[in-house]
Amino acid sequence: MKQAENNRNFPAPLFRDPIFDGASDPTVIRNRAENCWYMFYTQRRSTSVQVGFSSIHGSAIGVASSTDLKSWLYRGTLENLAIEHGHNTFWAPEVIEAEGCYHMYVSYITGIPTTWDYPRHILHYTSDNLWDWTYRGTLKLSSERVIDACVYEVEPHLYKMWYKDEDHESHIYSAVSRDLYSWEAVGDEISDVPQEGPNVFVLNGRKWLISDYWHGLAVYESEDFSHWVRRADILDSTGDDPAHITLGHHADILVEQGEAYIFYFTGQAGENCKDPALRALTAVQAARLRVSGNHLVCED
């Protein structure tokens, strides 16, 4: 299923990071105290010197806020996440409100590697205000190379996490928890293709999972949050519009009052761009999302 034309209710791009121009891996949550939405994202150091894969590492978690989901104000980065000395790497925040506070699960790498050959873990933090975070632990999951957590309450007080396990062919693995602190790894859950950035949500009473398999976003549907059936892809085409320059990557779904919005990132240069400096630039995009038959559709 090809990508629908850009949602004209949203600007394209929706948001560019004003520090490094590398906004990616967005997640959006309502800040109830401030009566607005917060976007947390990987602040890739896209305009930094590139030594190997260094500019993708060393990233902080960027924060932007909005009152209408269309106009976003850069607010800075989360400053109190350090668990060890040095300049380290934070990726792909997952932020939810549950059990009386906010919880964040974020991918973490020590230092600024120039290659991919380093352990990755998922860290857990809690907060009362989305700014001041307390480290609660490093999750012990299915391997030492896990990233891109997604958490959803599948039953009252039963939470499930989906994540990418790079030591197991980059399949989507899962874990469960009753308290959001202690997690029990379940195992391989989606293995048809390597992928990352899973996101689970319910829309029109149906259970969905989307993930980034680098050819657009793969879409799956389930009756039990465990056994998934592949549906048609979304955000899998390119074009001339600023929202279509590259395929859609690593998305988050916000569902409020029956309406769904997808936030994802794209490159700012074409898929075939040969300039590595331009290829590094990324931006956040958005569209409405609806169910059509057995498929999801991005639309105006």
C-alpha cells in the first residue's frame, strides 16, 4: 500500500531539530500539567563531524512542545539521565503515563562509538513532570544488544514491551511486567524480516503493531497482542513533497478520542543522495491514520 499524500493539516516537515538538524525516533505524550503535548526524540548529531558512525551516536534526548500538534517549540534536552561518566548515547525514548507517574524506556550505549560493535541496553526512568527523571534500572532482557522499547498495557496492570534484539537477527522480541520495573523476557515475537522501532496501539477496537523495516513501515494486526498477521505497508513510497523525500522511519502513534496521528521521521535528502552530510539530516513528519478494511491508511 503506497503512502497517502501528506496530511495538509500538518506542515512538512513537522519539526526540525534547531541544534543538529537530526530529529528522529519521535514519541508524543500529553503533558497534563502544562496542557500541551511533548515530543521526545533522538537528537542525532547530524551536522557534526562524521567519523565512521559517530554522528548517530553521542545523541541526547531532545524535547519539543506544542499546543496543537502542528507547531512545535524546541525546549532543549533531558539533562539528568547520566548513569556513568563521559559523553554517552541515548536513543529512541518510549514515554508513557502509568501507575501514577511517567515512565521512560530509552536505548543506551556507553560513549560515542564509531562502529556498530558495542552493547546496547534499555534503561528505565520515572518522572512526575517529564523533565526530572530518576534512573530505576537497566533492563535484563533477551541479549546485550537490545534497543527501541515500546510498552503497552495489554490488561489492567499487565504491561508488555516489544523491542529489537540485534543479537537475534534484529527480530522483534517481547517481555512482560506487572509493575513496570521487573521484566520477564518472553522471546521472539515477529521474525518475518529484520526490523526496529516497534510501536503497538489500539485503533477502532483492533490491535496493531507497526515497525521500521527500512522499506517503509511494516504493519501487523493481532487478536491477543502476541500472534501477529502482516498487513499492507505504509509510508513506503517517495516523491517530491518535503514529507516524501525518503521513506517513513521509526514511528509513534498517538490515539486520542478515537483519532489517530502517526509521527515518524524521514531523511531531508532523497534516498539516492550521494552526499553523506545531506543524507545524515532527518526531520519529523506527521499524518492522520485511519483503518480501512484490514489495513492502515495515512491520509489528509
